Amino acid sequence: MMSTFNFSAGPAKLPDAVMAKAQSEFTDWQGQHSSVMEISHRSSAFMAVAEAAEQNLRSLLAVPNNYKVLFVQGGGRGQFAGVPLNFSEQGQRALHLVSGSWSKGAVAESAKYNDAQIIASAEKVDGLSVFNPVTYEADANDAYCHFCPNETVDGVAFDWLPDVGSVPLVADMSSTILSQPLDVSKFGVIYAGAQKNIGPSGLSVVIVREDLLGKAQSITPSFLDYTLQAKHDSMYNTPPTYSWYLAGLVFEWLKDQGGLEHMAKVNKAKSELLYNAIDNSDFYANPVAVANRSKMNVPFTLADSELDSVFLSEALDSGLQALKGHRMVGGMRASIYNAMPIEGVQALVAFMQEFERKYG
Ligand SMILES: *Cc1c(COP(=O)(O)O)cnc(C)c1O
């Protein structure tokens, strides 16, 4: 059988070993003659799953003790609303960096609940997206500064933190969380929709510094009230139990791989392989400045866009799936999250070189 590799941006591929384990216990989990999705979230068996998942996530990211880790619903966009509702008052200013389409979407949602202001945006310089470090004289009353360090659609990433004084930093890490070690203590809030690097869609992980809790707007829907969820160990309403279980398997897998130091090395090697292939050819191009290139989402274009559909269909014939770029960007995009083995990137590069030989 030909090996296939799925480059979907999200919902994205999960590790093969995780899927095999989930399959092996799908209908008979821990000898219970039931699936883990068919048992009460309040049963001691599920509580153990939930707790182990949280502990493994805490240890992978070295989450300090003064942070709560929540497993809630609503994916990424749900938290676009959850953040302003929980961490600002109506009319209070919230600072936003816009590096691409997701961080732009967060501003529009935030503006429903507070005074969301864009203080810096990525630019195009010589046709390439660039986002330089941001320093901003914030007001002591500003609620927080929101940004997205890896833009899934645009392939724009940055590793600096905005300098906004003592204003808490809030980061949408949906497509980069767990791809490398992280100093959680630098952030007020980190959140991530699960379907890129954690597990199935619908679930989101929210990591929040405790002193920021307790200030939700009175209109906050209860299920999005992080303080209430923290008080109830993320079980105020029924959590997405099966997704939580799968996320737990992913965290175990990450630990078995050697943790985030190891993932960072692999992710660096994978992205370098692909960017080198793009840079060493006049046939392919990436629209992002080198300093802002994403290690997770690699958009690229062909010199002749007439060939896009041929590229996609021949790629599919070679077992390389879901390479079509986002409809707003066009071209191609290879998403190479933790679950993508280096063999997948090697197969993609070999295919790209062969395609160029044929049509270039
Ligand atoms: C996918 C994504 C989202 C949106 O997630 P949904 O679960 O579809 O709401 C938000 N932010 C980033 C960075 C993403 O990659």
C-alpha cells in the first residue's frame, strides 16, 4: 500500500500511534465494555483520565502552579469571545496585534464586548509578509494585549513578545502550542483550539493566571466563564469527554517522544527541509519574510498558478493530501504539525522536485 500523508491545516492529522490506541479501545475501554465516550464525566474512571491529561499537559509545558488549566468548548473562536468577556469590562481598552487573519478575527469579536484597538499589524515589504517586534506605551488601565504567534492561514509567525509594560499578554496558540518549549510565566492567558496540535475539534485548552480570574462580565455565558469552569474543574457543563481523552493520549505520546525539546528539534528539521526546497528553486515561492516564517504552516505558490490544480491532483495521486492553500490566500499550504513525521515532508519535497522537473 502507498503511504499517504495528510497536510490538513485543521482539523489536522493526529499521531498514528494515538489513533491506533484509540481504535484498540474504542468499544471496550479498560475492560468496561463501554467506550470512554459512553461513561459519565463524573465517574472516577473518567476523572482519572481528565486529571492525567491535565497533569501531563502541565508537565509538558511546565505550567507554574499559579495557573489554571481548563478544558472547555468552543474551539478557537469561542475564546475570541471568552477572552474579552472574562478579562475586560465593557468599554475598557484591549490592545491587539494583527499578524494575519485569525488575530484580525479576534479583534472583531472582542469589539462586541470591549474597546478593542489594533496597535500594530504585519505589513508587506517587497511582496513578503513582515511583522517586526512591537513596543507600545500602554495605559495602566488597558485590559490585556492579544496576539497570535502563529497565523495558521498566512504562515506568519514571530517569537518575540510585545513590550506593553505590565499589561497581561493573551496569546492564541491554536496552531503552535506544544510545538516547542514555552515559558508560560510570561503570559496572562494562553488558549488553543485543539484541532491543530492537540486533538479533535471543539475542545479548547485555556491556561490562565489565577489572579486574572474573578472579573467576568455579568453577561458572560456560564459555560464560557473561566472562573466558574476553574471552580468546577472544567465540568460546570459536560465537557467534550472523548476529545479530552484523545488529547490525553496525544500528551502521553508527546512525553514518549521526548517532550517539547525533542518536538522542537523535529519541527525545525521538518520546516527547514521544506523551506530549503522552496528557496532552492525558482519554481516555488513562499510569501513570508524569513524571520516570520511559520514552522507549522508553510504556504507556497507555483511560478505558474495555472498549474495549481495539476499540482494538487498529482500530489493526491502520490498520497499527499490536503495541500490546497486557504481560499483567502490561494496557492498551496503544507501544515506540518507535531503529528506529521519527517518522512511526510521528505515525500512532499521529493514530489515537488519531480513536479518541477516535469513542468518547470
Ligand atoms: C483554527 C484557528 C482558530 C479557530 O478555531 P475554531 O475552532 O475554528 O474556532 C483560531 N485561531 C487560530 C490561530 C487557528 O489556527
